[in-house]
Amino acid sequence: MRLRCSICGNWDWLARADWCECSHCRLLVRDVREVGAVANEIVARLESGLVDLERDPAERWMLDPAGLRNAAWRFGFAVEPVAVAQGDVRFPPDYRPGRAHATRATTVPHPTGLGIMARPADGADIVEIATRYRDTFPRIVVLLDGTAAEAGELADRLPWIEIAHHPLAGDFAAQRNRLQDAMQTDWVLQIDTDERPDVALLDALGWLVAAADRDGLRSLGLPRRNMVDGVQSASYPDIQYRLNRSDIRFAGRVHERPVVPFVESSLALTGALEHRLDGERVRERTRIYEAMSAGAGRPEDETLLLAVFDSVAVR
């Protein structure tokens, strides 16, 4: 049994001196079994308006500046560093005690465009997405792995969005880069047609991208909640770096990732993408990805996706 982190849900812990470190969100704890109580302590400190782990360290946990921002965003708080020199990284991943002022974040308008990678067979999902989010995003672009005629047919049905087309040709990064170029917005949320941003993520987009701009961030990693045959799978948080500045480039034909310096990226744990899958498709995807690139099949991913989610641990 591997206990999940109470901030991000990850179950992979690293040994660091006398601490156990969450390999995702940077939480350090003395005893992994205390993660639930630790989360309560973190929230209490955030609610007080000031977290200063240099002057007032916690006994059983620690967060560096980057980790403190991860935790604050997870629990719906905006944070400002107590002190930062001009030109310095505002929340560095440096293992020094985090210090920040915290306030409850509030929903504000956002400049983010919605980009959708799709196939012609996804027509019903494209219509549903375009209709549902028509008033949520200032710009919606679909990049279709199809022909000009297929794109034109969809454009006639959905005149308020843009439909572009280009063959995927087995290269997911190249297709995401084409979609980035088509967006014409400062920030882009990219989804596939079997994904939907949940309400919490939509409500947070405005303050998240505003905070990212203040902190010099260009790429944000979002949790993805995988629903296999309608049941949440153990594969969580399954971080996807899908909220990016539009000039960010992706690399990797399969399991593509943004090319960005580490200090210009962060987790954004408020809300999640919901990913709808069926069990047979999970098994098929393993075979397809392996055929596209050796090692990309990741059978361990299939095992997690087919196991049922437990909020406490991966068993």
C-alpha cells in the first residue's frame, strides 16, 4: 500500500534526509502516515493570512516556496512572497522554508482560449464542447485530424468557433504546436474530445493565469481525473501540462510535454480535467502507443487506469 499525498494525490515518495518528499508537489513530511493531519495544518496557516516557515517552522512538515504555492493553489488561496528581490524567482524550488501572504482566491474573467484536438469521428463531442463552452472562453479552436471538406462541414454547424485541419500523422507534439499557433490568445487550455475541465478549474482559470503571469510561469500542470467505464481510476493525479502560454512548444511524438525551464512551470491543483475512457479503449491505447514508439505503451499506466481509485492510497 502506497499512501497518497494529501495535497496532490500522488503516491510516489522520495527519501530526503530525515524527510519523505512528495515527488509531485514538493511537500516534505516526517511521517507519511500523518499526511491527513498535515493538510489540515497547512490550510489553517493559509487561512491565517501568513505562512512563514522560516520564523515559525512546523514540526512534521515543510514546504519550500514552490511547494507552498502548490499547496496554496490546491486549497484555493492566492499567495504573494513575503520578500523577493527584483529579478529573482518569486517562488523558487530551493528547499528553503516558504514564506508567503495568503488570501482566498476569487473568480475573475480570464483571457484563455480553448484548443481542441479532434478526429472527424468526434463530431458529436465537438458540437457538445463548442456549445457548452461558447460563453466560457473568448476563443475556441478545433484542430481536426481530417480533410478540408470535413472541417468545412463542422464549421457550417459551429460558426462561432474556428475549425482548422491537419493530419496528425502519429505526432502529437507537432499537432499540439499547430493548435498553439492557431489560438491567438495569451493562454491556451488544450483538451481532447474525451476531456472536460471541471467547474472548479473553470472558476479558477482567471486567477490562476493572472498569478502565473505575476510569477513568470508559462506552463501549468493540471490534474486529470480518469473515469474508466464511468468509475474513477487509480491513475490520479495524472498531471497534464495543458494550460500554457501560446508561445510554448511541445516535444515528443507520444506522451508529449511542453519545452519550458522548470522554474517557469508549476502544478495548478485547483480542479481537474475529467477524462472519459472505456476499458477496452484503455487496452487498445496501450497497443497503439507501443506501435507508435517503443516503450510508449506503458503497461503500468494500463494497470492503474483499470484499477479503482482510492483517495487514501494505491493498494
